[in-house]
Amino acid sequence: MIIVTCNETLDRVGVGFTCVVGVRTLKHLTSTGQVSALQLLGAPRKTLNRVAFVDMLRALSIPTTAVAPGSNYSGR
């Protein structure tokens, strides 16, 4: 699992969308407390631009439609 923030505008969510991702999973992180808790557990954090963010989603088999406010996607 990795914490990822997109520093450019994404469709439906705007700028600064932060989530935790894994293979075929995405969970929108809605508070700094959630981010801090995951970082305390050792989850690395990356900031990506829009193109890199979308490429990452494709590499992890996550559809771009999974990116939405409050999303909790699992393709398993």
C-alpha cells in the first residue's frame, strides 16, 4: 500500500486528491489524521502529477472511474 496525492486537477475530485492504493484497490483519504496514521504504520507517501497518477492507476488495474469523493474501490 502507498499513499498518493495528485497535485493537479482530476475529473470529479479537483486538486489534491489523496488516497491509499494497492493492486486493484483504492481508498480516498479524507483527513490528515488518516494520512498520518498510515504513515506511522510505514506507508510511503508520493505526490504525482495527473499523467503519472492515471498511469499508476492503470498499472494497478484501477479504473479512473474509481477516483471519486469518498471512493472505496476494490476490484477483487
